[in-house]
Amino acid sequence: MSETVLAVSGLHVDIGRRSIVRDLAFEVARDQTLGIVGESGSGKTMSVLAATGLIDAPGSRVSGSSLLRPPGADPVQLVGADRRTLRRVHGDAVGFVFQDPSTSLNPLLTVGRQIGESLEIHRGLTRRQARARAIEMLDAVGLPDPARRVDAYPHQLSGGQRQRAMIAVALACDPALLVADEPTTALDVTTQAQIVELVNALQRRKGTAVVWISHDLGLIGQVADDVLVMRAGETVDRQPVVDVFAHPAHGYTRDLLAARPRLRADGGPPAAPDAPALLEVDGLDVVFSLSTPTGRVAVHAVDDVSFTVRRGTTLALVGESGSGKSTIANALTGLVRPRAGTAVLDGRDVLRARRRDRRQIAMVFQDPFASIDPRCSVEEAIDEPLRVHRLGGGGRAARRTRIGELLEAVELDPALRTRYPHELSGGQRQRVSIARALALEPELVILDEATASLDVSIQARVLALLRRLQGELGLTYLFIAHDLAIVQEMSHEVLVLQGGRTVEYEPAAELFRSPQDPYTQRLLSAVPPTEPGQWSRGRAAEYIAPRDAM
Amino acid sequence: MSEQQPLAPTLPLGDDRPRLASWRLFLSNGLTVASLCVLVTVVASALLAPWIAPYGVNAVDVAQQLQPPSAAHWFGTDDLGRDLFTRVLFAARTSLLVAAISVAFALVVGGVLGIVAGYAGGILDTLVMRIVDVMFAFPVLLLALAIVAIFQPGLWTTIFAIGIVYTPIFARITRASTLTVRTTPFVQVSQTMGTPVASILARHVLPNITGPLIVQTSLSLAFAILSEAALSFLGLGIQPPSPSLGGLLFNAQGFLTLAWWMSIFPGVVIFVTALAFNLLGDGFRDVLDPRQRTIIEARRTR
């Protein structure tokens, strides 16, 4: 192994009276990538922030050792270092890329100024030199037309382009260490593949040591040389990546591996039974009118989309952000008004449904933290549809019984009924959302990225629950997702959307066996494969091409 | 992945230190508790004025005129020999009554306007908020003066005038909070379920915007007391011989050099009450604003 860049040992982090990270140790060497995996709340971000002296949570205490050895310079102890030392190191020897590219760039400064900032401070470059270097960096991260983009403001770039710019900011001073904290979580799958390949390529060129934090073991398998698995502040597994996948040392790692959604080469879900059509959507067309400084602009969010959902089956709507899949859901539930088209559910027009008839379509939203009123207990949340539509027998006692049944149906302890949302975990909240949707006794349930913000192991359980409910209650799902591995597990038919248009609409088995459209093929190849390493180092080399026009 | 899953584990509450109850945080701030005590004292003595007052409100005793504070007359007497302590008690009663009713009026009217405008949007929103803008453009006292000038000066005119002046503030705050709550997924869920609008507003929107409203209410009470004093001082509020804090000050004006106690005691009551309401409002804001709250919690654990 070559020279060590960051050596962490005996790292403890406490916030208030709570212990967040206990006895953490790891090393990253030049040209190596350490992947830190764990579910939300496992302390993975906190440990890296503490190791790099960035932690600023009130009441936090850090102990242990974190030694940074920039090549050709004296080692620096980062735990307990004063602000001056940290300022000298941050941005120079250590670069950071965070999750959300839309908030980690300053909206008031051009991209070029933000890349040049650290160069002017740490390297004493003039404004003009920094600008020249910024253009080089933007070119290196594969942003098209860097000489023009250097003067762009963050809002003029797409999400993927912003994350590329953020990487350029982080790498401007050629840091010895790059910390990437969930850098692709907020991005589309195809963009994620590009960013992974970009970081790998830059690392090979410059020999940067990388610490890559993610909740997705599949992704870590593609980027990391060593893997550190964290759970509740403890290290449970620490091995080279190949060994983690081949023979995981700890049961928890095995669970994580098993829970990971994967594309299967074999069959896929059973073909759609010859069920009667439940929902028929024809020529759906939604146009949004937006006010911009240059006048009103019409955005064609959904462009002439038609599909049929059969009773008791699942149709998946797949596409990247901006493809119009959520807009279709909102049109069906009456949140937006379509410009044209019809949607007939069981013989009745859904698009012009009255308030009383709104119970035929239920919706489960993505964010389990925002989709339940924080001031309502679990019972009150599930009671609302029962009360509004006089379901479950009308009386208060009958409704209470029904709520108990619903909680059991979604495998929640009925004792939770008096809890408030902030006392529940993300998975439990999503189960409450599902119970609330079932309370409507709907014909169709729309699942709008319903599992996308859950940890993988919880996601697997919620998906299993949804499949079980479909089998037992004969539910019909409209399943909106961007992750094709999950789609394959869940759906009978798939409709791929791009820019509001239908790209491909086929039974799932056929689509996964032989995807016709190049866009579908691109989506498929962006799913991290089962074996570690094969994707980023080999197959996906084609993604390095600056094709990031979206 | 097994199909047969056990019940989802319940989140252990004991493991994660539960959030401190709001009221405990609230009471942990000494300044807030002090202001709360002051307000309780002021309100209690104002309410109990008829029983604890040693003399009649308008019991004139010319022989005892302009007496300095003494054991018989704690706050001294005025130019007609009336006991100032008694008059301050009854004045505080009037002032608090005016403040409470006018702010309640502003809260209800402004709150309803704001919540409806914010939720409905469109033309209704534009119309209501432009009217609010126009009302904001008037200086507060000028608007109140105009209202008093149109109607006869008196207790209810004063209440109405102050209420109108504070309505736009509440309308604006309620609308801004409603706008943020309206777009949250939990409101959208209710919309897709076909919950009636009135039910969404009452059950989901209103409980989630109470924080800023409580803060604004307690701050407005302070300013309403000051406004009442100002109007009465100008002779347009509560009409003599009924005592009000502003009226007492107006009366004391002519005797500034002769009887300092006539202006000091009503002035101190106005000052202390307004300050206490302000500090209480700050205390509420610290507890109800999540960001502020995290800072206090962190400070406690250190």
C-alpha cells in the first residue's frame, strides 16, 4: 500500500449526552478510495466531519486522533486543531463535495469565482490566473463549453452540472484528500453513473485519496477499494471491497447486501394476468405556465401520454427528474389540471371528479417526514379519510377498530396509534402513509417514489409489504420510480418517460429482457451491477463523455 | 428478502433522549419567568381592582389634593384628591381590557383574512394583500386617529381603532405561514383524499402556523397598551373621568413640577407591562422556533 494520507484512530464523537461515534479507526492512502456505508443515523457523516475538523454541531465533543499527511508537508493533527490550522487545510489539502448541489454552491457568485476562491486564498493566485485555472478545472470535470460556463451562476446549471462544478471547486487546489458525502444521492441514476466515473477518472489522474460516504452498498461497491460498514456509531465491518461482497464478516453487512435492489437476469415478475382494465388514460397533456424574468414560459410537462392499468397489477412510470411522472400522478389526483386528455377509472371520469369521489385513487408520497401532519397522531392521520368519507362503519368506535385493522395490515404495532410522527422512524411513517391510503379503500394506489427516501433494508421491507398487500387485497398500483431494480421487482408493465413523452411502454419481462429504446438502455446500465468494481472501472467508460446536457 | 416480516420494531423512546417538553424549556429562561410573574401580578391586580382598591375611583377629597406617597395613599393623590393607587389599578384594568379585545379582534379578523388569502391564492389573495399594503402605508397613530375622529371617542372606538391598526400585521403573518404550509405534502395528501377545504384549514393549516401567531399576539399586546396610552394621552381614547393609563399621564402633564408621582406611577406601569409582554413574546419565539430551540437545548446540555 502506498503512503497514507489520512489516518484516523480511536475517534469518538459525542453530542450533548449522546454518543454518536465510538472508537472509529480507518486509513486512506494515496490513490485509494475508502467507502463508508451505513443507514441514516449510523454516524457516517458525523465521523468524517469530526475527522476533518468540520463538525460544528452545538454541544459536540470530539476525541481521538486524525492525522492528515499531505504529500511533501508536515502531518497535521485535525482533532482539536485551532481554526487557523483548519482554515489552512480546508480547501487546500482537503476538498469536500456534499449531497445537495443546489445548496452547496453560493447562488450569488459565478461558478468560476467559487472555483477560484480557494486558489486565491491558498495559492495566492491573481483573479485572472484563478479564472484560467477555473476554466481548466471545468474542462477536467467534463462541463461542456467551460470558457462560457465559468461565468454562469449556479441556477443556470442542471443538477448534474452543478455537482460537476462542486467537484471542480473541491479539486481546484489538487487536494490530497477528497471527502464526498453522498455526492450522487440527489442526482438521477444516469447522472450518478457519470459522476462516479468522473471522480474515478480524476482520482486515477491525480492520485487523490477519496473518502466516499453513501447509504448504497451497491454504489460503494463500484467506487471503493476498502469498505467500512457503520451501524449506530460502531464499525461492524472493515475489509477490501471484494471481500465484503464475497464473504461479509458481519451479519449486518450480509443484511445490507441482501436488501440491495438488484437487476435480475432471469424472468422478472410474472406476466400480467389477463385482468380487465381498471384505469384508462388517453392523450394526457399537462402544460405549466411559469413566470420568468423574460415573460411567461409554457412548460410541456406531460405530452400526449396514454396507458392502461389492469386491475390487480402494477404499472411503473419510470424516468428521471423532469420526465413528468409525478405530474401524471398529480393530474390523476386532481392536484394539477391537465390541458387535454381523458382518464377513466372503472367507467368514471377521474380528471373531473368531485371531492366526494376522490377516494377511488389514493396516493403515497415520497417524503415520509413531510407527508404526515406533525401535529396529528398516527390515529388522527388514518382517521381523516375514514371521517371525511364516512368509511369504516361511521361511528367513532367502529373507526377505532378499523384503524387497528389497518395498522396490523401494514405490520405496525397498534400501540403506536397515539404516537406523533416525530416519534416514528422513516419506515414506520411510510407504513402509516400506506395505511392512510388503504383507509380510503381505493381502486388504485399511486406510489410516488414511495420508497426512494428510505434506507435500503427498510425499503426492501416496505416493498415486500406492498407486494403482500397487492396479493391479499387485490390492489392496483401505479408505481412511480427512477430505480429500475426496484421497478423490476414490483411491476407487471413499465412505461418509460423522457421529457413528458412516452419512450417505451411494454410488459416488464420484455422490457428488461430486450430494452428497445437507447434511453431505456441507458437507464438500465446506470443501475450498479451486482459484482463490485466491474461497472465504473470498465463498462461505463462511455459515460465520461461530457454528455450532460439535461 | 423474506416475505414473512415481523412487526416493524418500535422506535425505542428511552434510548433517544426525548425532546424536552416545550413548557419546561420555556420556564428554564429566567427572564421569561420574571416577565410572566410581572404580567400575572399586573393582570391579577387589575382584575381584582374593585376589591383591593382602598378608595373609590372617583372619590374626590379636595382637602387631600396633591399629597405625596404615604401610608394612606401609596401612590399619592391627584389634583382633586383622588387616590392615585386606586386610579392606576382601574386604569390598568381598562388598558388591559382595551389591549386584549383589540388584539383578539386583530388576531381573528387578520388571521382569517390571511389564512383564506394564503390558501386560496389568485385574485382573492391579491385583493386582500393590496388592501393590507394600503393599510400598512398609513402611520399607525394617524390611522387610529382617523378612525376615532369618524366615530365618537370612547372605550369601544378605541378598541376598534387599535384592532383595525393591528389587523394587517396579523393578516400578513398568517398568509406567509399559510403559504409555506399549503405546499407541504401532508396538505396535498388531504387534498387528494378529498378532505373539505374548511377541514384542511382547521385541522392541518391552523395548528401548524400557531407559533408565529402566538409570538405576534404577545408582542402586539405590548404595542396595543402603548397605543391606548398614546390615544388617551391625546384625549381621543378613554374619556375622563374613567381612568386610563394614558389619561392619567395627560392629567399629570400640568403638575410635572408639583407632583412627580402623578406621572411616574402610571408611566412605570405602562413601561413594565409593555416590557413584560415583549419579553414574553421573545420567550415564546425561542421555544416555538425550531432553530432557536435547538440552540437553547444545546446550551442546556453543555
